[in-house]
Amino acid sequence: MQPGSYEAALAELDTLVARMEGGSLSLEESLAAYRRGAVLVKFCQQQLEKVEQQVRVLDGETLRPVPLNTTGSSAEGGDDDL
């Protein structure tokens, strides 16, 4: 079963990891948790790839780093009157 969202998958992964690290799962339960975790990781990776593709389209296929000045804020428009 696929999670409803990236955030739901991460939350489920956190729960699985905590249960596995707790050491109270049987061997069969640990194996099932591992398999479910693998499905969740794959889902998250696919979601991240989709978002990256969307960003590339929105950015005209060129991902550029944001130029920063030495204070760590954007180099352009430093004195915005907002």
C-alpha cells in the first residue's frame, strides 16, 4: 500500500525505525518492517525525483545556486523596502 504523501511516508518510516531500534520485534516482524521501509524509501525517492523534475521545468531546465553575499542573504535587493 502506497502512502498518501511524502510526509506520511517519512512519518511511517520514523515509526518503523523506532520500533526496529527498540529491539522488541520478532524476526518475522523485523523482516516485515524492513520490507515496508524499503517500499517507503522507494516512494520517497520517487516523490523527490518528481519534484526535482518540476523545479527544472519551472527554472527553464537550469538549476542555479542563489548568489549570497558575505552576510548570508541574497546578493540582489539587499535594501528592499517591503
